[in-house]
Amino acid sequence: MRHGWPLAIGGAPLLQPVETGFGSIGAELMLISSSRAVTLKLVNQRAAAEPGQPVVIAGAEPFDLPAALAVTDPALDLSHPFKGPFEARPCDWRGEAAAALELARIAGILPAFLVSPQGAGEPVSLEAGDLAAFLDPARLAIASRARLPVSAADTAQIVAFRSPDDTREHVALIIGSQQSGRPPLVRLHSECLTGDVLGSLKCDCGPQLDAALAAMADEATGGGWGVLLYLRQEGRGIGLINKLRAYRLQDQGFDTVDANTRLGLPDEARDFPVAARMLALLGVRAVRLMTNNPAKVAAMEGSGVTVAKRVPHALPDNPHNVRYLATKRDRAGHLLP
């Protein structure tokens, strides 16, 4: 999909990714996500009114790639404000459509496709069920482990995990001596290049990471232990490029939830069963979870992990992330002041 190859998913029409397409390709129809349909004001049409369902649209004229990209990319909403009119069309291949949109999210590209495109290249064939197999957390295994002295704890160990088909490698950092009778202090930390590495002030990811490691080091000093799961799920699962697109929309005045909606992406797309599988491979069944998000507690318990205690993990805001944290509190249900 990153190379612009079209998809042939089961018995669905051929699907051409819009963002990475090239050449003279056109189609009468497009596939978009329900959240992008909200931005395009299609929610009053019956075929597009079901929340979470893929939406097929037709325009007044056929879509070529530039026209399709104007529909797809919210960065073009200001320069191309008058889109449409569009008509939602019935979609009797929703399972395949949902698989295509999910594959676009995993690939980190905008979730939009030309349907039955003319001029497309040779497709890649798969079945909708192949996606579930690709995402199956049971395929995740420990690949390697080593001692890794870090500034918070010079006796820490790192454990790397990977799946046969996924190029993303998750890691766990273990601080202190593992004890079967005492649930560890656990933090699920999703990768954030801008916050963890570059020190971005737009989020609280870097400070949360540092504070979690410090808390685990204190825990180890008292005879306990901690596990930091570093999950390769940038932007809560939408990828780095789409996260930066969301940042650009935030600069236009949209909050983080509405920015993701305009991109046609979910605000929360992290794969918590992967975290549960990592803990299981480490022999951890119960945790004291460092989080301000009750939904994360529920997700972990739904994946078979016993959350013995939720440990608050709130940090001070700054002038650049105060709205971001307020949105997490007011729209995502985080327990923040």
C-alpha cells in the first residue's frame, strides 16, 4: 500500500489507495471512512449514517487522483473548501471495505480508496480474514533479551518482541527483580518520536515516560519491580505522518479528537491485546497499572490481565499542551484535574 499497489480483497471491487496512487487512474466511486464522511457532511444520508461503517461515495464527476486526494486529505480542505456534491452509495462488501480501511491505518496512509479504478496496476490479493491473522497477538514472541543500564536504573533488562509478519518490534524494560507474588508497577507507553526523543511540548509523553521509569526505580529500591511496555503504536496507532497531519489541524483550531475525525481516523487505535500478550510472555498475570485512563484499565482486563490497582500518572501541563490534556479529560474520559 505504501507503494501504491491496488488491493483485491475477496470478492470486493478492486481498491486503489488514493494517497500513494500514481499515474492516470480514475474511478466513479470512492471508499472512505465514516469519520471522514462526517467531515464531508454525509451523515444525513442513510447509506452513510451508521457510525463506524465504511462509506462508498459518488461525485458529480468521476474521481481522478487529484480530485480524490482533495476529498481525502484534510490539509486540502482550506484550499479546496467546496467539495461535492457527493452521494453515499450502498456497500454490500463491508467486511472487505473495513479490512481495507484498517490496512490503510496500519500502513500509516490516509484511509481512502478509488473503487474499481481504471488504469490501476496489478493488484495484491488477500482475504478479509488475513487481517485478523496478521493482527493475532498470539503470534508475538520474545526475540531477544539483554541487560540494559539506563539512567533511572543501571540494572534494568530489556526484552524485545516481534511477530513474523510485522516489522514493528515492541520492547519491555524490566526494573527490579521479578517476583511472582507481587504485581509489578506497569506502564503501557505508546511510541512518541516527537515527545520521547525530541522533547515536544505539545503532549505529555516524554515526561510521562521519564516519570514512569523513575517511579519503577523507586519501586525496585523498596523491594518491588516494574515493567515498562514500549509499544510501537505511534499516534495512538495512526502512525507518525498522520499524527503530524493531526498536529497541523490542531494548529488550525481543532482539538485532537476532531483532528483525527477530519483525517478519517479513530482517536484511539492502539492494540492493547499486544500489551497483554507481552505481559503473558513475561509471566505477568496481575499488574498495578500506571494510567489516568479508565478505558485502558478496561481494555487490559478485557484482554485477560488482572489490574490489581490503577496508579494515577498525571503530570503538570505547560502552555503548549494544556488544551491537549483538557481534551483527554473532557472528551476521552481521562482522570485529570
